[in-house]
Amino acid sequence: MPTAMPPAALSPVLPWCPASQLAVLPNTTQQAWLADQDSLTRKLTALAEQQFSVLPLLEGWQTLRADECLALGVADGSQGWVREVYLRGHQQPWVFARSVATRAALSGSGLDLAHLGTRSLGELLFSDQAFTRGPLEACHYPSSWLPVEVRSEHLWARRSRFSRGPLALLVVEVFLPSFWQQLGAR
């Protein structure tokens, strides 16, 4: 299980920005994955030759981090539903994903994130045409925010906001070293 997250007041506001504006540019392959607008679940399923799975790590109500509040346009310290999972290929964690939505946005939305279980949130978002995806942003993700067993420095992450009416979900995907190793082995 991941370690406790830092309180929102202590979390830095990360330098999320479009991949083309990153101060340190990823290599061409990394850039392509960070900027790809298609469903990451579908791409990982194909890469894993249908041996894709979702492993839930943490789900529940928490105080959202400052960068999440800013991206969702809510006050610092807002409460939200947090879901952290591994997106796995061949039983190996390839991507650490963190999805958040505010309590206010979820209330009355009809979306029950608490019962997703091992279903991919991406599968749900891309199958419902009412959801629109905002711009993809990228940055190096703080290693202290990752589960201990995959903690590493300078891992590329991307995030985007999915909206359906007043409901907004922020989805962060951190590409783990095992993912890039799998790509290199192909």
C-alpha cells in the first residue's frame, strides 16, 4: 500500500505544462506517450497482448493536494474522492494512476467511483461520449508521492481533466520504469 500522502497545505504546486513547453524534454518515445490523446487503457491492453489488469491501491475521501485543487478550480483543502491504482501489463505495474474528483462534483453526478473495483476508470471515461477531455499536461512526478515499491526520481507523468457537465475528474498517469523497459523489449 502507498504511504500516506502529504497534507494539501504542504504539497508543492507542480510545474504541469504542455509537453512542448517542458524545460527538460523527454525523448521522442516518451514525448509520444505523454501527448497521446487516445485511451491509455486501450493502448496498454494492446501492448500487453490482452494481459492488462488494474490493481487498486487506495480509494477514499481525502483532502486534495494543492495542485489538484488548482486544476479542478476549487479552494485549497477541498475534500475529494481519491483512487490510486496500478495499470499493469503481464502482472507488472507499468503506470501508477491517481484520479480525483471533489465531493461537490460527485454529489448527484450518478458516477460511483467507489465501486469501480478492478475496472479501469479510463475505460469508463472513453466509453461515455458525454465526457470531454481537457489538454494533456506533463511534468516529473515527485517520487515521495509514489508507492514505496515503485518510488523513483524523474518519472514522467501526464494529467488531464475529464468533464461531464458540472462533474470534473482529474486523472494523473505516471509512467514507471517497467513500462519503458517493456517498450524497449519490443
